[in-house]
Amino acid sequence: MKIIHTSGKRKTAIARATLYPDGEGIIKINNKLLEHFEPEFIRLKLSEPLILAGETAKKVNIKVNVFGGGINSQVEASRLAIAKALAKFDKKLEKTFLEYDRQLLVADVRRKETHKPNRHGKARAKVTKSYR
């Protein structure tokens, strides 16, 4: 079977996942094992697609390279990339992921609104006007 490359984005974070078939279930994010991630909340969020995949996750190795954005955005981008890779590897998982959480396979396209000129540094705040 071939190596699978996928990517996930969240805000300004970009994660690139590479799935290697015939593995032992080793997951590395930026060359750091998943088991060594702290706090536990981050580890659990990253392992959601692996738990849903069950036995399929134990047959593959996944390496994720993520950069940009904040910690939560990086976690969500990595989670998306891992789920996409697993869904590509085993087509049956796609339905399972979509039923559990659509965010596992579909990227969140929301971005920060750009700052407008003459608005006191805010994106939407209006300039107050006094006529008296």
C-alpha cells in the first residue's frame, strides 16, 4: 500500500500528516510522541480520530508536521490531518468520523476579521460622532 499525505488547516495553523501503512500505531507530532503531550486535554483531542478508527489506527504510523497559529489551532489542524489520512486509508471510517464530528473531515474556514482603517484598532467598532 502507498504512503498517504494529507493536510489540515485551522486559522493560521497548517498541519501536514504522512500515514505509513504496515506500522505499529506510532503517532508523532513535530517528532514528539503523542503520549508525551501535555496537558491531557490536548492529548485527548489529538487521539479522538485514533479512538474512533480502532484497530485501523494500530496498523499504521502517522507523522505530523504542524506550524503557525496557537496551540489550540495547531491541535485542531493536526486532528483534521490525522482524520483525513485515516479516512483515505480506510474508506469505511469516513462515515464514522462524519457522524461523530464533522470537524474531523471538514476544515473550519473561519478566519480573523481584518482591521479597518480609522476604527481605533478594532475590526468592527464604529467611530462615535457628536453633533453638539
